[in-house]
Amino acid sequence: MSIWLQCVIGALAAVGFICILKAVYDIIFTGYYRAAGRSELFLYGCGSDPKTEQLLNTAEQVRRLYLPGLSIIFVENGDADPERFNYAKSIAERRDMEYIE
């Protein structure tokens, strides 16, 4: 067998071994998440902006799917017009979110 063929076979064997180790690692550690601390997500924006509703719905979906212990905090930094509907305040009351004016 030539030296080049031995190098190719050795490289393929190394890649295969790494793939097997990665698969075993994924099987073992997929269900674990770090429970040592709580994560907090701070969102800043105008509560009466319609895009805020989409932003908070996306943050809620991320919390539900990936980070069950995530604390979502919305900080009002726009002019909260009392005549306009405040999406952020409404969503924060319905879901477990904190709203800061």
C-alpha cells in the first residue's frame, strides 16, 4: 500500500472516530441544561409600537422552547402615549413578564 493511501485511510478513520465521539456526546448531554443561575432578557422599546408585540411574542417562544427559566423584562424607553394601546403592558400582564416604565 502506498504512503498516500495510508494517509487518506488514517484521515478518514480519525474523522469517523470524531463523529462517533460527537454523537455519543450529543446523546448524553442533550437533555441537560445549566441550572446554576437564572437568565434575564432585557428588551428596550416603545410599548405602544405594534412591532413590540411581535418582539415579545418571539421572546416568549424562545423562553418556552429553549430556556424555561428565562426572565423577560421589558423596559419602556419611548414616550408612552396614553391615547395609544400599550402592547408591552398588555402582554406582560398576560404572561409571566416584568414591565418597567
